[in-house]
Amino acid sequence: NNISTNTTNEDFDQSPSSSQYTIIKKPWYFALLGSITLIIYGYIPCLQPSAASDGFARIYAAYGGFFIVLSYLLGWMLEGSSAKPDVGDLVGGAISLVGAAVILFWPR
């Protein structure tokens, strides 16, 4: 995990010098890769030929279902076993893909 919580009696201390989180630094290229991924994520739906006839919102919503699953896979690839999707992640990803399929293939 990138953020771990400390379980001490000082968890409720509101002073600016105390923190309950420890940040683990990552290489600069993680930020670059994440930024490029988000730019591509926002741009690709604009290129879909059906965006004009089906509506951009519908295409973007269906694309979001795939983005959820790809986010898990990319995180797992970059973070290793600490970011391995658990059962809840897999179920949520499957639900998002089913939702994307409903959006894409529902008769209109």
C-alpha cells in the first residue's frame, strides 16, 4: 500500500506536526505514466465514430467500465503484489464490465 495508518493513541491529535499517514515515495515516471494514461482516457472516447449518433455521454460511460478494470491491472503491474486485486475488486470490476455491456448492447 502507498499509505499506511499508524494505530497509536495520537490518532486524534489535531496538531499540524502530527500525521497518521506515511507516504511512500515513488519514481517521477509514475506520475508521468499516470498523467499520460488519464489524457488518453479522456481523448479516446472522442474518436469513436458512434459518439455523434449514440451520444458522447453513453460512449464515455461504457468506456468507464473498462477503465475501472484496466486501473486495477495497471496498479497491480506497477505496484506488484501489494496492489493485487482482491475478491471485492474482481467482483466490482466484473459488475462494471457487465454495466458497460448493457450500455453498449442494449437495443435502442
